[in-house]
Amino acid sequence: MRKPDYARRVVVTGLGVVSPVGNDKETAWSNLIRGNSGIGEITKFDTTPYEHKAAGEVKGFDATQWLDAKAVRRSEPSLHYGVAAAKQAVADSGLVIDDQNREEVGVVFGSGAGGQQLMIENYSVLVEKGPNRVAPTFIANGLVDSTSGMIAIETGAIGHNICVVTACSTGTNSIGEAAETIRRGDAMVIISGSTEMPLLEVAHAGFGNMRGLGSPRDGEPIASVSRPFDATRNGFVLGEGAGALILEDLEYAKARGARIYAEVVGYGSSADGWDMIQPVEAGAGSARAMRWALQRRDVPADEVDLINPHGTSTPMGDKREAEAIHTVFGERASRAAKSLAISGTKSMTGHMMGGAGAFEAFATVMSVYEQCVPPTVNYRDFDPEADLWVVNEPTPMEIRYALSNNIGLGGHNGAIVFKRWTGD
């Protein structure tokens, strides 16, 4: 363990993903950049009683490729997705975790809700079969921090290990806190990210009754349901999955010859202190998080070329986030300026809840690395109350800095800034 050094530089060296648009880095990025949506009709439960029938489901995922069969049976999808993404990221980084370095490798990996499916299943067993039939293993495998614990078990990373929980901002805060963990000397390497499987019938019913879920455009396919910042937006769609990023001390990464995707140069976290659901007036909390992320390492606001926004496709949420972006970036945020690109990847994945921030950090890092912006599919109609340059087709462009922004129920706000790596 080293002493804190807040000038220490932190870089991204590995990426992993399980998502509606693909279960590995290459497939997910290819679909994002081509605008191929992963949203379709829900298959996980019978939607007959419900008006809203769309979701971003993970497809073709085999948990036994990442965990032994016994562990799979005892746990549930959010843990499976998180472990798979983490193992992919470790492999992608080329890092070998062994007895020589395992104490220097930590885990900061979160979830918004954890193993709710296990809770539901075991409650049903309790009611139908009695208390003696409730699984003795379900509590340990269904906690919000179960994934971070299992990642340590599966990878051998026995350093600093915590689970961040900030609702829909969980992934963003996990990655930001991971970078700060390295700067304060608690680890050389962190496996960071988040996971979620919110496609449960009770959650679907609750969000529907909250009047949060959206519908497709009239006469258009179900995949048009998620359209961030579009004037016709009318609600979000649930998605599922996980994202993982390997963060490293720059000198450690260079010494082992690691590929560097981007540098983590800013992180901000704030609270609205306002309402459990509705964002505060003018998106002031989100603006504060973004401003602090820029100030953290003196990133010039006029050199941020891309934002991957929270952008859930709710009428008020998108309006408030647009206001927050204008507060921080001024007139260059407007559509007319075409200076600050907005890439709303939830348009293709739906809202992965606690998993969203990590997946969107993956998309943001790949945008910086490839110097190309994924489209916000379904965006057609300009909304003057959300006056942003929303990119709706794949757009190669110079990206010096990019910001990933997320907002969680309860008024949690997180923002993280990545810088293009040029070797200096």
C-alpha cells in the first residue's frame, strides 16, 4: 500500500460488457456504432396484463462459461453478468493476477438493487413450501455486494473491495471511486463497474404505475420506444446487463506494456437534496457533478467534445439534464453550435439501471479510443426545451475529452471525464 498522491494518473486498460447489444466488447461496440438496437419485446415474463411490452434484454448469454454450474444455480443473473464482464475486462487488459500482485488489485463494483430475483424466488418457496425449504445460500448470493465478492473469488483480486450503490448512478460512481482509490494509494489496479437485472415483473409493474415507461412512436417498431431528447419522448424502457473497466496506475500500466484506452481525468458526485424521483429545478444537482468533474483536474469545458448523457427518454428528466448541460457548457451545448456531441446510447440498450453507468462508461471510452460517436437512434424531432446537438448517425470526429453522466433515483448524480490517450 502506498501513500496518497492526488496527482497520480489513472488509465483504462481493459473493458468487458454484457448487454442488450452484445456480450463482449467487440460485438457491443460494433452494434452501438452501427446503430443496431437491442430493444425488443419482453420474453422474461408474460406481458399480457401490461401496456408496456418493451425491454433491452441480454440475449445468448451462458453463465456457465464464466462460473461453475453450482455457483450459477445458487446465484442470479445480475451476479452472472457482473462476473462475466469483470473477467472479460481482466483478460482484455492482459493483466495476470497472481500471488505477486493480488493484494494490489482491488474491486469497486456496484449494483442498484442486487439479487432481487433470488429474494422473490425464495419468498415464493417460503409461501408455497414452508420455511425449511428456503435456500440457505440465497442471502449470501443475493446481497447488493455479492457480485463484488464473487469477482474477488473468481479473479483472485484480494485488495481493496467495496460495493457502491447509488441507484442509476451506481456505475458512474463506481468508476469514479475506483480512480480515487488508486490515487489515495489503496491499490495499483481496480476492477470497476456495475451490474443489474431489473427485468422482473414486479419492477415492471412498479415503473409502469410510476408512469415512467414509454411507448413506441405511432405505427413504428417497438425499438423506437427509447428516444432520448426527442420531442416525442414519453418514457424510458428497462434494460439489463453489466460493464467493467480495469483502471490502473499509469506507471504500473506502462511498466507492464498495457494497452491504454483512455485516461480518467475527472470525477464529480453530488445530491439533489430535493425529491426521490423528480430532478431538481434546472438540473442543478447534475450540473454540480459535471462542473466538479471538470474542476477535479482542471479540464477545460470548451475541450469536452462528447457527452454520453443519462438520457433516459423521460420528458422531464431529459429536459432537466439538457438544462444542466447548458449550465456547465453554455451556448456551445446548443444544436446550432454543433460543438458538443450528445450520444444517447440508452436509445439502443434501454435503461440498465445500476448497470447503466458502467456500460455507458464503456461506450464513452470506446468513443474516445476510436474517435467516433455512436448515434442516438430514434432521435428525429428537435425539442427546443432540450436544445442539444444530439448525434443520430455514426459520426467520426476529434474527441479530446468525453464525459459520461448519470442520475439516480434519490437525487444521486455522477459524472466522469475521460481523456484521449496520446502517449504523453
